[in-house]
Amino acid sequence: MDTDTARGGWTDAPGDRGARRGGRRFGAWCAGLLFAAVSAVVGCRIADTDGITPVPQLLAFLPWLLVPAGAGLLLTLLARWWTGAVWGVALLGLLAWFTEPYGKAGEPAGPPVAEVRVLTSNVEFGQGTDALIGAVRREQPDLLFVQECEYTCDAALRRALGAGYPHRRAVEGGGSEGSVILSRFPLTPAPAVPGTMGMPAAVADVRGHAVRLQLAHPMPPLPEQLGLWRTELGRLRDAADGAGGTPTVLAGDFNASQDHAAFRRILDTGLYDAARLAGQDRAPSWPSRTTPVLGAQIDHVLVSPDFAAHRARFLHLAGTDHRALVVDLTLHAADG
């Protein structure tokens, strides 16, 4: 019997010490892999670029990357990998920083001239049409932006809502290509933004004030369609930039969140995200089956500084993978 055992102590066998070292090395490797993946996404966010697949897809879920970063930090502590712990803390700090809302927020200076309720909804190939009609009857929006409204959806909206919404602009199409704007206010036609899916536009006469309306539905950032996704978001950015000071509402399924550089370029034209103004900047809208526990806010109502937003709500609609968004706006006249 050795001296330590005789004194009532215990010593580790060489195999036990080796197993612990091996476990710590394995934990450090796992933490390093988690940190490397998260760092690639965060690095693109810092560089103000959307990068290449899978970065654009992961950027939509940027706040949720706190989970793997936190798990990696725990592994570094268990593995006693102190350099890795510093890496993990830095990543968590950057993620927390970028989780804050992007863009300006403010209140119009001029007097209020009209109240406007806007509803936007992607009805997933028309499958959510019936649920949307019910929501419109309950919510009574003044302006309705509908994406993926194929032929049967368009016909159903005409039958059910035509009397209450006599003014419309549409790009007809099957599957995901059809889109429509319905309005209680008179509409003047405006050129649509070119896209794979319909993005109609109009100018509404809101109590004697011209308001430019633009529906958004660019291609999603599929691995083989990233160039097209960027191009179509760029066209929406150009449309927003060309509004010429006219009050503007740009609404729809952008297939992008505030963590995508291509979407931030649209906000940089001077538009505000109405959900952010109303305190719902991180409420997810897609996929509806996992919201609000997990998801990304890719459905937006963007407004020019002529508008104040008082309330924003996301609605579950049966038959579609998107939550509808309803916002209450006040249009203000130009100051002076």
C-alpha cells in the first residue's frame, strides 16, 4: 500500500488522468467547431456583407446563434480552455450587439392628416386565402398586400372583398408568382418592380395626400439563387430611393431580415420598419409553425418618415407558413 492510500487519500490512476485530458480535448474541439461556424456568420455581419451559402440562410436567425455560442462557452469552461473562453465571450458580446434594432427611429414633425391600417400576408400558394379573408373582415385594414396569391386566391379576394376594397393593382400568376394590392383608397397605376414573383405598385389618394405603395416579394436566398435574391432586393432598394419625397409604404415578404446587408440597404434609403417603431422589431414571422419560439422576421411594413406607427401585430393564419402583419399608421403632413 502506498503512502497516500495509507493516509486515507486517493490518487488518480494514469488511465483516469488520460481520460479526463481526452475529454477536455474533445470538449475544446467541439467548442472550436461551434465558435468557427458562428464566427463565419458574425464576421459577415461585421463586414456588412451577406457572404455565400450557408451564411445568408443563417443570418436570418442571427439572434438564435446565441445558443451554439453559449454552448461552446460552457464547453470551454469544462475543458479549461481559457483562450476559447475569451473567444466565446467575444462572440456572445457581438451577437448581443447585433441583436439590437438596425436603422433610425423617429416621429414625424408635421400635423397628422390620416389614420391608415396596413395588413400584409404571404398566403403560401393561395392556401391561406380563406384565413386571410377572415382576418381582413376582423381587422378592417385600409391597405392589403398579398403575396403568393395565385389565380384562385385572386378570384376569391375579388368575390369576398371586392365591395369593401374596390381599388386594386395586381400581377397575376400561378403558384408563388401572383401578388395583389387591395385598397379602400383610390389608386393610380405605377410601374411594378421587375421580379421573378409579382411586385405591383400604385399611388394611393389618402384623404387628398399621395402615398406611394410598393409590394415586396423578392426571391428567397436559396443556395442556387443568391445572385437573383440580391438583385431583386436591390431593385426594391432603387424603388424606395426613387420615391422622390412622396410618402411611401413598402410592404410584403422580403425574404430577408435586418441582419441581411441587402435588406439594410433598403432601410438606408430613409425608410423605417413599422414593427420596430411599434416595439416588435424581433417578433418572428416565418416559419409560422415554430413562431414565436423560433423564427425570423422576414415580413415587413416599411414606411417613410411621414408615418408614425402605433401598433404592430403578427397573426397566425391557417394554411400558410407566414404570419400576417398588421400595423396601425398615422400619416403626417410635411412640416412647414
